[in-house]
Amino acid sequence: MRAIGWLWPALLMVWAACAAAPVGRACELPPGQAAGRLAFDAPYPCWLPAGYSLQRVAYEPADPSGLSHGATLAWTDRSGREIILTARDHDPGYLAVNIGTKGRPVDIDGVEGRLYEGDSGAGQYLYELRWSSGGLFYQLHALKAPGVDADATLRIARSLP
């Protein structure tokens, strides 16, 4: 908890904004609340399945200017299942899903993404959604759980700015 203590005031503002926001309104961490660590405004979903809470925030190593070009937010439920969102200003070019599939195209508010699903290679069923929007590359990983399926994975993505 201490590692992300600086972020809690910003997250509380985001949660309040998301709860009050009309459908389709973007919810982001306010500029500057990401402690000036990112080269872009950190997106935060307005919807997550019930029972998930933010556990950690991580940044990619900073460039010489001191800005990071990627951030990862991870939420877990009481059973330890994770939903992980990574946003970068460059394409990482790899997949976590180890199922040898090309994925299927999906629509994320007018942007084409690809949804991969299958065994993660560790005996767990995983959804991985990849898409690009506004100059950012997103990866959303979610382990299958009650309330977490392909539709829920898409709903999380669609709730981002």
C-alpha cells in the first residue's frame, strides 16, 4: 500500500468522477496526479467487475527526461485473481496468452482491437485484449473468474478514455 500511497488522492477523485460521470465521459487521473512520472495522462477505467481493488501501480523505466512511457495498474479480487491494464506510448509487441491463436477482432468504441483467450500456459484461462487509441497501446489481461469473461473484459476497455 505504501508504494502507491501518493496515488490514493488521485484515485479517489477518479472514482468519484467515474461514479458521477455520464456514460461515455472520459475518466483519467488528473494531470500532475501521476506525480509527473508519465509522458501521457494515465487512463483509469470507469468500470471494473465487483470485488476488485487496486493493488499496485508500476511504471516502465524512465527515459533521460525522467518520464516513463508505460504504466501498469493491477486489481485483484479476494481470491487473488488479477485484472491488469498496461498503457504505453509504444507497441510492446508480445502477448501473454500462449494459445497459438490470432485472436478475434472486436470493437472498442469505434477502434478495432483483438481479443485473445485461452490457457495462459499456467493452467489458468486468460483473456488478453490489445488495441491502440489516441497514440497509446493498451493491453488488458483478465483471469476468468465469476463476473469476468470476454464481455466484462470488453466493458472494462470501453470504460477507458
